[in-house]
Amino acid sequence: MAWQRIEDGSDAVPVRLVVEGRPVQARAGDTVAAAMLAVGVAVFRETPVSGAPRAPLCMMGVCFDCLVEVDGRPNVQACMTPVAEGMQICLQHGARRPEGA
Amino acid sequence: MTFTHDLIVIGAGPAGLAAAATGADLGLRTLLLDEQPRAGGQIYRNVTVATRRLHGLLGADYSRGGSLAESVVVTGAEVRHDTLVWDVSPDLVVTGSRGGQSFQVRAPQLVVATGAMERASPLPGWTLPGVLNAGAAQIALKSGGLVPEGRVVVTGAGPLLLLVACQLLEAGVELAGLVETAPAANRRTALRHLPAALHAPSYFAKGLRMIVRLRRAGVPWYTGATELEVTGTDRATGLAFDVGGRRLHLAANTVLLHHGVIPNTQLSRLLRVDHRWSNSQLAWHVVADEFGQTSLSGLRVAGDGVAIAGARAAEAGGALAALGAAHSIGRLSPTERDRLAAPHQKVLRGECAVRPFLDALYRPPPYILAPADETIVCRCEEVSAGRIREMARLGCQGPNQTKFFSRCGMGPCQGRVCGNIVTQLLAAELAKPPHAVGAYRIRAPIKPIPVGSLANLQEMADSVVAKPHESTMAKSSE
Ligand code: FES
């Protein structure tokens, strides 16, 4: 189930992202993790050990359960990364890939 | 490396903001480094740009951060946001990365103000999507006006649990239940600390207001819950627990956990300064004097990164650390320092008076501190509590050995989440005090950094060798 925006009177400009090939809209000032929760992404990654599904626990850079691939760069902390226009986000499945692989 | 600044502060929460403002105000060439895009830390996250509606919803305690952030701006201190500090050497060279580019800075005085993080709440099912820390929900609210859709259960122990519950309620969230885990026996021990705590009556007034708010809203409220389990296979479907001899299940789309906060000691651990185990806060504290000076000369710590005392205390601690720094480099006489320190010390004393009461009242239940064998403790490598106990029986004497043999703490979070619990599990199993068991050794980089930014650092080092004049960025006070 998606997270929803409250009526907070924000005038932040919309930002367009692509999540797993799907064009979605976020808000300037969002982190990638917040933007993903807002459009209903329930599972952010699968663990390398058992393939168990994971999603953000801390939203503050501690747990690393929000690791995603951003513009081709793997293992990015979604909760610590601000959204940017045109950003491409992919989920990571299974084993951690070394950078650039 | 020559000194680029007089004072470097890491972290722009209440302690770091106060340290930077105080230092710059005294004329120190001050640099504030912070990983977030804006000042505030987690407690005042986004405070400078939050809308009126959000300020109203989060309350005056939150809005206070706005003037604190402003106080740094007016001093003209240099501030670099979006900056990850990933190494600090024992001679206080700070290596950071910003926008994929690494850089190094150095000052004779360094204040680490990296704050607190939530204690892990290892329960069966806590790794399921849909389970978050209560603080995480608050962060989503502060930074994006986001709240979980559907039914929400909040569970755990601590003032933040009630605060988050109230704020979510205010934001229109459907609270399916508030499930408190603090054992009833906590109240007896807390009572002993009540007289001292009464010196800070505002806490009780705030607590009472929250309780009234939640009661009025008719939120189902359970206390002394045990045998907690987050239900669901691929994602959380609710929380099951025992209370008053009954087993209950509250269906929910989101389960929020909270068992207090503990100091984030990554940087102080990296620098191997002295830490001590606090039996009242069940966490590592950095050993520091009242001006934040640690066992490494020039390295100071301030705020919740030293010991948990809250935002107001952190602000006072940050100011004190900067005063100590100014005195150390000969910019403030001892009498001046002490005169300027007095009001901050008074605030600190007041804020600390209420802590023993809160720590005792909200001490986490034993099943959080020593989870059942099947419960996963290390989320990254999926290592269970039972496996840690087994390691201890096989002869492992501390977290670094269990890490080597079980991979517990070896994943991307580098033991941030499990460290505190693993220390306590081993201490119990080995029948030793936690300080004898120790903590994970921390190595740089303290967070994974793109390979590119390392290469760029190498280039920088080469250019320093090739062109010594350009590398001398500021006055050489060495
Ligand atoms: S959600 Fe925990 S590190 Fe991003």
C-alpha cells in the first residue's frame, strides 16, 4: 500500500522519475526512498542471502535496506539521495554487485 | 596537511548547529559538514523549508530548530551540505565526498555531532516490508509530508513512540493500536528517579497532553505486551502479541517500531577513543569531559552522539564543545570560557535531570535486548540471535570474532543496526559485562563510497605533491 501526501500546502515543484521503467512523479525535496514509497513501491530489494524482500526501516541512512540502483550506479541509499529530474531507478535483486559490474 | 580551518563540525543537528554558530561567533574559521541537503539533523529535519501546516502539526519543539539553523547562517560559518564524511584520521584530517568528488580539510579542533539513531527492535517478522522505525515515519512526514496509508500499529517504548503516534493522528492516519512493551516493573524503578525529574516539569506536561490526545481519539492502547510478532510472509499484515493473558492480533498495513535512541558512535569508534557502556541507557557512551573533549586531543563530541539527553541538551553541549575548542587554541581565556559556558551548563543540568526517570520508565523489555534464538539480529546477513549464542559457546569472545565466523555485522550497514544487540547477547552468553565484550571495530570508509571519488582523491594528492602552493588552502597555523 502506498504512502500518501497530507495536504501540507507545499508548493514544491514536481519532479519526473523512472522507477523500474515506469514513469512516476515525485516532489522536489523528496528523497528517492520517500518518492518510491509515495508511488507504492513496497519492496525495494531482496537480500543476497535468502532473497527475502526488504524495504526501508530507518529512512536516515543507518539500515541500508533501501539500497537501489540510481542512474546505473548500484547500492545507492535511496533514503539519503535527493530526487532529480529524469532519474532512473532500478531495484536490486539478489546478490550485491560490485560497482561497475 | 596544513590546517584549513580552526574548527570543523560534523553534523548539522542541534549540537552541530550550536557548535558551528558558537565557534564562528567567536571568530573561529568554522566549517560545518552535513550529509543532508539542509540543516536540522533528524529532529529538525527540513525545518527551514517546512510548510506552515507541517510546522503546526509538528509543534513548537520542532519549529525551534528554525532559529537555530538561522543562527549559523548569520555568523557566516562555511556550511557544506550533501557531504558525506567517510574518514577521519587520528591527526584530524577529515575526508569527505560531495557530488562524487572527494576532498580533505583539517582543523586543530573537530566536533563530531552525528547524533543518535533508533535502537534496533529485533522481533520475529521485523525484517518484513511495511515495518519501519517510528522515527522513519516521522522523517517521511517532515521531509515529504508523507504518511502511511491504511492501518498503522505503533509498538515499543519511549517518549518518541507517543509523539509519533500523536503526530500521525494529527495527520489523519488511522491508528489500529498503540502497543507498549515496557515491563510494568519499570514503573517501580522509575519512581526512584521521580523527585529529580520533577525539576523539569515541562516534560510531564507534554507527556500528559500526548496521553490525553491519544485517549480522546480512542486509539486502542495496550501496555506490558510480550511475545510480539509481526505477521505476514512477503509484507507486514499486522502485529500479534500477548497482553493480560490473551493473545491478540491487530491487522495493519504498517507496523512502526521504537525502543528509544542510542548514540551513533561510528566516527568515535573509527578513531578508537574511549567509550563506556551505560547500564541505564543500554548503549555505548563516548567518554568526554564537559567540553566534549575525548581521549584523542582535539577531537570533541557533542549532543546525543555522546549520551542521549535530547535536542535542548544537545544544543547546549554543542555550544560547550565550541567554547572548549576556542579555549584550546588560545582564543578564549579560561575565565571567559567558563563565563560563557555557565548558561549552557545550566540548561544541560536541567535536561539531564529527567533522563534517569525516562531511561528507567522506558527501559526496553528483555526480549528486545536478548531476542529469542530464531529472531534475526543482523538484517544484512540474516544472522539469528541463536547463531550468535552458538558462536559464544564455540569460544568467540567479542563482536569482531562473531563477525568473522558468522558474517554478523559484515553487511552494508557495517553493524550499525545489530551492534548494540550483539554486544548484549554476547555479554549475557559469556556472563561478562558489556564493556568486557566490546564493540565492532569500525574502519574507513564508514559508508560505501563510489570508486570514482577515491580516484579523485588520489588525483588531489598527486596535485598536492606537484603544486605545493596551490594546496595551501588557508593560513598555515601549524
Ligand atoms: S532506509 Fe535505512 S538506510 Fe535507507
